[in-house]
Amino acid sequence: MKINKTENGSELLIAVVGRLDTTTSPQLDEELKSLNGIEKLVFDFKELEYISSAGLRVLLSAQKVMNKQGSMVIKNVNETINEIFEVTGFVDILTIE
């Protein structure tokens, strides 16, 4: 998995490439520990191939933080990832564009 971060003032864009699973989710979790001052968190999943329950847990954790200090959006979700969000009910929790 590869993570590309772009910070623009109080907005943080995180593009995730590859697989977000048990092995790689701690890496993303670590990147999200410093969200101080971030009012808008945007995930770009254009190149995300797979997400496991461990990856979903990281997203849920980030959503809880951002609920207190701003907003979180997930963009460019492919059909496979969207299906996982639908089956798990995450479409009702997350803002997906």
C-alpha cells in the first residue's frame, strides 16, 4: 500500500493506493494520528483495490475524530469497495462522493 498526503491549509487529502488490510492498516492509522488543525479530511480511493475490516476500523476511527473537528469525505470509490461499504452499512456512516 502507498499513501500520498497533500495538505492545503486546514484540508488534508489522502490518496491510498493498493490494499488496505490487516497488514497495511496500521500504516494509515499512524498517518491519521496527527489530524490537529485539520477541518476537512478527504480520502481518494481511486487506486484502492481492496479494504478489509481492519481498514474499515481505521476509517471509522478517523470519522469519529473528524466529527469533532470538521468533516470527512471519501471520493473515487470503485464498485468493489462501494459494495463492501454497502454490505457493512458504512454507506450510512461515511460521506461518499
